[in-house]
Amino acid sequence: MPEEFDAAYWEHRYRTHPALRRPVPGPQLTAETDGLAPGLALDAGCGEGADAVWLASRGWHVTAVDVSPTALERAREHAASALGEDRAHRIDWVEADLTSWTPPERRYDLVTTEYVHAGSAPAELYARLAAAVAPGGTLLVVGHHPADEHTAARLSEHVHFTADEVAAGLDAAWEVLTAENRTRRSEGHGGATLHDAVLRARRLP
């Protein structure tokens, strides 16, 4: 993992940036999973918890993982505020570094990861996350597409990938449902047009 994206980097980043006032789930997550029946979900790289809270509000029981204690503290506060005590317990918060953490195999009905900086071995990370999907379950990987000039100017090349590159790492046990480059308008970067790689695949029963 590049030094600038290690655990110390992320903790410093969250500590020195104000908390999001109104965390919102990723548009690719809501578009790709809204119709799924709720079950067990893994949110790998949960940040301040917007995706995990959205999933929990729809009946999912979520394991939400992030390397930053500050991010997880904010995520817990967001969950308590947005969900209330009766539903906030649907989320288990786990402090772990995704570059080395291995989830249990074939456990989750949904494994989702968005914009994770996987260092120099992204294929290894996605393979570990794919292995955590239960038969019949869904893998959703969203990240920065190489066409995204805004992020290409400031992030390592290992952060960028295409959906087809992730799909190539899946074997015959998978059905690829979505493999696209999508654009979206960013509110946080002066309204820039960003390019997302979106991969959704289903592990066959």
C-alpha cells in the first residue's frame, strides 16, 4: 500500500477534516442493490457510514469495516441519529485494514466496496472480498475509472480500474450483471464530472 494511503494517513485525514453534515449513500450502491432482498452485508471501507446506514435502514444486517477509528466513531454517531437504537444494532463496526484483513468466506449475501485505495495489489483485495460472498449473493465494486481525469491527477494509478478488469478475476461460478463506466456529477469537487467503474456480479447458487 502506498505510504500516503496507510492507516495513519486515513486517520489523519478524518481528524483534520470536519465530519460530513449529512452523509448520503453512494448512487451506484442505491441503484444496484435497491431491489435485493435484505440479508447479511459487508461494507468494506465504510468511511463515515453512509452506505452501511442506508443498508441497515432497508433491513440488512451489516458488518462495516474501516481502518480509521475516527471514521468509525462518526459512523456510529450517524447510525444512532439516523436509525435510532432499535435499528442501529443492525450494524457491527469493525476497525481493520482492508489491505490485510480477510473476511469469512461465503458468508455475506452482499459485499460492497466503494472507492477503496487498494495499494499495489487491488486484484488481491477484490479476490478476498469476492470469496466472502455466499452462494446466490452479490458482489458490488465501485471505483475510479481510468477516464476520470480529476482523480487521475492526484491519485496513484493503482486506485483506477475498469469493471472488466475486476470481472476478469472472477471464475465460472459468477454471473456478471453490470460492468460499466458511469459518469456522475460531484458536489464535493466543484461540480466536476467523475467517472465510476461499476461491477456487480452474482455468485451462482
